[in-house]
Amino acid sequence: MTKIVLSRGNIVIDSSIDDAQLSPSSTADETIIELRLAGICETDLQLISGYMGYEGVLGHEFVGTALNGPFAGKRVVGEINCPCGQCVYCQRGQKSHCPHRTVLGIYRRHGAFASRFSLPAENLHVVPESLPDDLAVLTEPLAAALRIPEQLSLAGKSVLVVGDGRLGSLCAAALFPLARELAVVGKHPEKLQFANELGLTTYLKDQLPAQRKWEVVIETTGRKEGLEFALPLVEPEGVVVLKTTVAAPHQLSLAPVVIDEIQVIGSRCGPFAKALQWLVQKGSILQPLIEKTYSLHEGREALAHAQRPGTRKILLKPS
């Protein structure tokens, strides 16, 4: 069984973890999943940089085949947070904030960059037959983008997405129909072309119009400078949405947040059912975001490729 493991800051292509060790918290309700495709995202790259101090099998974006349990034989995607189900947060319905949770490929649970891995059956969603694997694998990051309109209304508002990468492009595609206007700012003309083809206004980072501000600014870059860049671009009493985690420490003045009464909202995991429905209806527009597919055995090369400036979505398939 091939796996891509983060161990002491190093990437190891490993075959030493057997099925009995698939999850540090395996229970009788765990479903064993055979990987079909996995996606590399910014969080994986931040983990490699030291975020969370994680060690284990990487990966949390996937589509696979359930080998046991209620979905045996079906293609599935899965929500990554595995809560205890008993604490006050779980009882409130805030399961993704359970302090006792494990998180696929991120915290105390081996991830999806493996031939086989496991998740509780309650985390799984069956993939519609009409949805191909190379779009189904985008369910988790698309769900993250769709979390934003659950947190605040974009109707009638001007929105700026900061970042032309994988998540920024997904946010732009998913959210522009909901806003009065939506623009994207980035550093790579070739990556901004995706937003251009959607009919959106785009800006290079150093060519933003002077004094222009937006009611909602969505920061997707995963860079420590991201919030500092975003704050001057939001209108007074506007909202900055932070969509990515950052390994590096922040050093910036929060005075503008107070002076301009800006709301800063963290935004993380989102609705899988809505994401699957969206992909069935509109997913074909995301095909240009997929750049290359590697095998698990080529994990080091795949992760190195994903770290290059200008890279779009890198996928992994079983070896």
C-alpha cells in the first residue's frame, strides 16, 4: 500500500502502514476507502512547512470507492472533520469545531494520499453517477468556497477575491453569481485567464486601481502577507474573509480593523451536498484548473510541482 507521509518535515513514499493502522482512532464505524483521485491543496503545503506540527499520511481532498459499510462499492467523497459526537460543540451542531476531533490528513488522522485510508461512514457522501472523478475530487475545496455564503450574504455587494490560485479560482467560480460584482486580483496573468473566461474583472497585484475598495474581500493566498494586503482594500464596515491557514506568524497592525470597523471572518469547511450538486450542474467550467496528475509513487515530484508559482490543481492517482 503506497502512501505519502510527512515525517519530521520530510516527504516519505512509504509502504509500512498496514490496513490496521489506517486511522489512529479507528472504530467499527470506519469505512475503508480505496483511492481513485486525490488533490493537493495549500493546506498540504502549509503542513509541510510546519503548520500544526502534523506527522502522518497527508491529503484530505479525494474521491474513492468505499470497500465496506453502508456505501460499499460506491464512489464517495468525505468530510474531513471526525468529531466525538458527545461534547457541547457537537451537541450544538458545531461538529467541525469539536475539540476532540480528528481531521483527515491534518490532525491525528492519516490522510488520503494513500492507496487505502479510512473515514467514519457518517462523513461520506455518494458521488452522483454523472460526475467524473476529476471533478468529484474538487468537492472538498468547492465546499469550502460555498461556506462563505453560509456565513454572510453577498447579495448586492462588491466582492474582491485575493489570489489567483487553486482556492481563489474556485471561490471566484462559485461566488460570482451571488454578488453584485466580483473581481479577482493575483500575480499570474496566465492563472487570471480562468477568471477572465468567466467574464470577471481581474487585476494584477501591482495594478489595482488607486483608492478602489470593496465591501467584501476574500483572502485565499495562504501567505502571511495576505491579511495585510487585504485590509486596505475593504470598505469601512466591510468584511475580510480568511479562507486559508498560514504556517508563518503574522506581524501587522490591527488598527485599521478598529478604525474602519472591519469584520474579519475565518472560514473553513463547507457543505458537501451543495458542492456535489454544484459540480453536477456547473463543474465542467472547472476543468481548466486541473494541470497534471501524478501517481502516489511520484508524490515528491507532485508536491514540488504544486509549490511552483503559477501552478494550478495537481492530482494524485493510485500507483
